Amino acid sequence: MRSLLLLICFLAASAVAAGENFPRGKLPEGVTPLAYRLDLRVVPDDTRFSGHVEIDIELKHEAQSIYLHGRDLNVSTALIVSANNRIPAKYTELDKLGTVRLDFERRVPSGKATLVFDYDAPFGDGPAGLYRIKVGDDWYSWTQFQAIDARAAFPSFDEPGYKTPFMVSLTTKPGLLALSNAPEAGAPTRVGDLVKHTFAPTKLLPTYLVAFVVGPFITVEGVAPPTAIRKEPLPLRIVATKNQAGKLDYALAETPRIVELLESYFGTPFPFPKLDQIASPVMGGAMENAGADIYDDDILLLDRGASTYQKQTFGMIVAHELAHQWFGDYVTPAWWDDLWLNESFANWMGYRIGNEWRPELNIGVNAIKEALTAMNTDALQVGRPIHQKITTNGEIDSAFDKITYGKGGQVVAMIADYLGDEKFKQGVRLHLQRHPYGSATSDEFFKALADAAQDSRVLKAMQGFVYQQGVPVIDLTRDANGYKAQQSRYSMLSGHRSQTQWIIPFCVRRGETRTCTLIDNLEKTIEAKGQGALVPNARGTGYYRYNLSAADWDALIALGGTLPAGEALAASDSLWAQFSTGKVSAPQLLKAARSFAVNADSNVAVHGGWKLAGWRERGWVTSKALPNYRQTINAIYGPRLAALKFDPRAGAHQRDTPDDQKLRQDLVALLAEEAHDASTRKTLDSAATAYLQGNADALDQAFYGIALSVHVQDGDLATTKAMYERALTSDNERFRGAALDAVGANQRIADTQWILSQFEDPRLRSTDKLELMATLMAEATTRDLAFDWLKANYDEFAKGAGIFAATFIPSLPQGYCSVEKAKEIDALLRSRVRQAGRGELAFDRMLENITVCGTLQKSKTAEIAAALQ
């Protein structure tokens, strides 16, 4: 009878929730949180955690019920203390994204009050909410609350515009490290068999920037020394799991310099009293929690053998996350519409400060590479502008994409370059001065820039790129006065262009002479002073593509080996983009790839090679043309690798410049994967075999990924099984990730069937499964098997997906290239994506990409085959 009554009550509550017109985005404005006191019991060995939470609030009006947030919390006590009266409340979760209604037993008067909750909840198994992971023999826990996952850890008003102080205490086992945003206030106190760690009150924070970490972590400690801006040393600590011993010193040594450079740019000291830099093996990215940044292990933890790629990633992402301490934490967006203020600016700062930190690593040019990738997404008809109106919780994750990071960062770079660095910096500082520890909107940021720059046209140019979707393309044709520039919206398919109009800061170069203007009409005549070939997008900071006459393209291609990196990448991207529209031919692209391959910059040298690889991956290279394709790759890139020389042993090329080391890594991958060069593959396989047999010096970590993949591909099912087991029993997180990637890249049906049967293995983390699935679906031979598994398991796979996975999972079938397949995927998965409540924009983009790919495949295959002959 009790079970039946519970079922009836559950169904009744579900019916009310389903029919109720409750807030699915912003909460009503009648309640304002003033302060939080979080007292949590966090023992990572357990499967659940518990908490006692008090939230001081102000009610604007008398209320019988209010809305707030909580997800999958088992609430045992819910009440409100008002005017010294304790009024019980009924706590009801209304939807899977965590909207909660709190119904009071009687009406509560307006004014100040305190909400009180006792509850318990399950730990997550991936980077969302409060999660735990077993590493070796120990359990550890971390938090990841951006964007709306704080509600999975404690009842809250989980919106960025609400900033309050937090008092946090964490009760756990003796001997475990416990940390949060603020410094610990005194020694831990005994609570039975456990101990309680109490932390000082935080500065004003939104819920998504709160963090706590508990476990048997190892640490190294130091300080960021005083600077001209900050008079006191800043306590600094690097935190990691036990298996990472020996890899914390690099971050400890290099973080202070990045902090110093950021303080110099912003003109204000680091805005929080301490800085913990924390590593997690499953983070998949990084998070700017105030005073307690959390990074994926591979981002933060480097050893002496770290590759250029690893050091570039460290510099850029650490600079990005620490820039957020000012731009995002100190000043926070008022709502998720203005997320771009955080991420676009921090992305630009990550590359800028990273480049200042270690100029020899050539980090800055990667900003242009990221922007060019974003253009492919922005060119789709389905999409969004940088500033996206967000009305529901399910739309928030879509804002964390290539448009916000790649496009937004490049738009910031373009405006800063055109406006001048000093004026732009003054605008940024003014914005921070106006909103200390507060929240701000896009319009308030634009006003600060306008007040500093005193140039309304430049600000209108920036607003045009922020508020409009799409990539401008500028067609340049010679006329009597110079060049006529016509702008339109770029589309991969001819006939799909719209008359969207931008104000475009446009710069060209001829010889040493750079000429800039604002293209503020659909058509405008521009000057191109100087002598020599026309180089549009001078310096490469512009967010646009262009097209030239055949003669001007030929003149520009001829400069491919000598162009500066930014201009060369912009030229190569525009050239390849015009191939899809039919304005550039396949032979021109091969000619460009050969010309750019001799460029001194590693990024430029291989840009055409990776574009050619895209032909093969999309199925545009037929089986008959494949041998010619492999010969072409070898002919273009083999001589460059031969000149550099290749020895896979650890440290064999450590005396080379960082850029040459990075170029070698790319060239080896091109020759092994795309050219299938027998000699290169044999060298890699031999090195991998020796390494797996115990010779740690046989394989440099720069070549872990490609060498282990070749070893698996040139082996058999037994090889795949052995690599899988080595991965899951390794205490080296970098090897573990590379080995699992190699398992996914096996390219054999039987191996893939076996791998999918292992997805119930408890040693596989949720992030491992996601990465394996992505790798399996990237390979044509294994894609269909993996897709069949995804269809059968989509709901479980998407359950609990955090910010880094919620929009990635719906995109997993993106390797297909067929109009018909797009329709099939839509019919099979649309309802499942909607049911998950997150990721539909990413799903629509994926379908359009598959459709466009299929359309272009029919028109390009024959041309490509002929060019490769």
C-alpha cells in the first residue's frame, strides 16, 4: 500500500510539474540571495555526499512559494526562517535541468529571511557538479559548476548575476586535503571520526565560480612574488593526484610570470587572496573558479620531456583561465547572453599573454588557427551570433562553442589591432573599474570601450560582428582607382549567400606598405598602396575571408614560403574556402600546398596538408585515387621531414627550436597517417614496441599518440586488447590517454566490436567512453558500428553530461558525408537529443555539415581525382 501511495504521489507531482508554467530560464526577480553558508560532508570513498545549507535572502514581496535550483538532491529538511519563525517548506524538483519550487506552509512576509536545507546526493562520475574519480587505489573529488551544475551540489540561485559571499566548510577524513575558493581559516576541528575544514568568507561570487576539492592530493607550494602592481606575495599552490608526483614543478615555476603579465595589462592586483592551480584527470578543459582554477591533468602538469604542443597549451590555457580572475570572476556577466564577454576576451588574452610569457613557443599564431576553424562553423546557415539571446536553461551550453571562443577572440583581436593596443587596454581597465566584484552587460562593456576610444564607428564594427551571425567574404577586383571590395556572407554552397552587412576593419599589404580602411558598405573602392602582390588581411587579425582574381591568387600563392604566419594562414584558409564555392580549382590548392609547405612557420607549413587530409576523411578521395593521394602527401611533406630528420627517442631533438620540434611532430603524423609512408610507420612501430617492452627512452612523449596508433593499426585484435589493458593499468595519465586513443583508432571491425563490449568495464571513466566513441566514429571503417551502439545507448551516454560533453555528444556522427545519412540521423536521434534537454543547436549544425559535405562530394570527387593524377 505504501509503495502504491508513493507512486500515486509521484505521478501527481510529475503531472503538476509537466503542466506548470514554471521558469525554464531566468528565475523571477522577487527573491535575491544575499549570502550562502555551505557545510558539506565530502568523503570521496563514499558514493554520496551530504550537506547543510543556509541561504540568506531578501523577499521583495510576501510569498507562499518561490523558485530556485537543485538537481537530483534528496532533501530531508527544507524551511525558511523569517522574523524568528521557522516555517516548513515542500521542496519539488520540476525538471531534469534543476528548477525547484519551494512551497511554504504559510505565507512569508517580505524582507530578509534564511532558507535552510539538509540533503544528500550522489557524486557524479564526470566533470559536472561534485564528482569523484578513482586514481590508483584512491578516490578524489572535484567540482565543475559552470554553467548550471552547482545546483547538483547544493540548493541555490544558480545564475551568474547573483553574486554573494560564501562561507564554506568541508567535513572529511583526517589526512585528506580539502580546499575551496578562500584560504582555510585555522586548523581543522574534530567531528567524531572526521575533521571539519572551515574557510574564510569569499569575495562576492556567483554559484558557478564556487569550488571545493577533497582527496589525498599531493601539493607543491610557493608564492607569486610581489610586483609593481601587487605589493604583497600571492600564495600559490599546485595540486594533483598522487600518480602525478614529479610533474607539479613546471606549473609552480611558470604561473607567477603569467600572473605578473596579467596584472600589468589590467593595472590591478590579482583580485583574490590566494591561487590554487588544481589538476583533474577527467576535466577535459579548464575552469576559472575564483582562486581555485581546475585544469585537465594534461594541461597543467608537464615534465622535462614536454613537447612544444604541451607547453603551448599550458601557456595559452593558464593565461586564459587566470585572465578570467579579472574578466569573469571580478566582473561577471549579468546573464549567459553575455558569456562572450568572459570567453572571447579571455581567449584573446590567453594567446596574447601566452605569447608574451614564452615568445619562442609561437603561441600567438594559434589564435588565428582557432578563428579559421570557427569560420567553418559560422559559415553554416544554422547557428547563432556571438551574443546569443538565451531564454531557457537548455540553451546555455550552446554558448560554449567555437563561435564564442574562436570567433569572439578574433573579433576582439581585430578591433584591438585596428583601434590600437593602448586605447583598447584603457577601455578594458575602465570596464573593470566601473564594476568591481560586480556584474556587467555587453552594452556596459561597449560603453567603456567607446568612452576610451572616442570612435563610434569602430565600436559599431565590433557590435556588428557580435550581434550578427556569419562570416563576411570580400571579393576583390581591380579597377582604375585600386581595388573594388564587395562584401557578402560566405556560404560553402553557391546560391546560399545573404546580404548581411558588416562594418569591417580591413587591412591590405603590398610590399612593406600596410593600408587600412573600414568597409562600411556592400561595395567600396579601397586603396592598396605599395608594390608587389596584394596581401589582404594584413597581419591576419581580421575575421573575414576573401577572394581574388586568378592572377592575384597566383601572385599570392607564389609568396607562400615567405609570408608571415598570420597572413599565410588567412590566405590559405580563404583559398580553400573558395574551393567549396567553385571559385578556386583543386590544382590551385595543390600548388598552394607545395608553396606554403616550405614556410618557416610550422603552422603554415602543414596547413595545406591537414586540409588535404580533410578530403580523405570526408570520402572525397575515391579508393582508386587513394594511392595518388598518398604519393602527393609524401611528395609535398616527405622532403621537409627528411631535412629536419626524425628520431623518435626521448629527447633526441631537444636542441631544435620549439617550432621545429612542433613541425616534426606534425610532419610525422601526416606521413604516417595520410601518406602511409612505410618507413615512417616502421620507425614508429619499432619505437612503440620497445617502449611497451620497458625501454622508457625509446619513445618521446611528443610521439606517444601517433606511435601507439600505428602499433595498434599494424597489429591485430590481441594488440588492441594488450594496449587497452596497458592503458587502464598505467599510472601515467598522458600515456593512458594516448593508449586509449590508439585503441579507438584500430580501424578493424572485430576490434571495434570488442571495444564496445568493454564499455561496462568499471575502470573506464565516463570521459574515456566519450573519447573512445569519438575516435571510433572518426574512422570510416568503424563508424557504422559505433553509431549503432550510440543509437542504442544515447540516453544513458548523455545522462549527466557536463559543459564539455553536453554539446559534443550530439555531434558524434559528424564524420558522415551524405544528404541521405543526415536525414536518417535526424529521424533516429532528434527526439533523444530533445529529451536530453541540451545540445540541439550542435545537433543541427552537425546535420547541416553532413548535408553540405554530401552535396559537395558529388561535385568535387572527379575534380580531386583528376588533380591528384
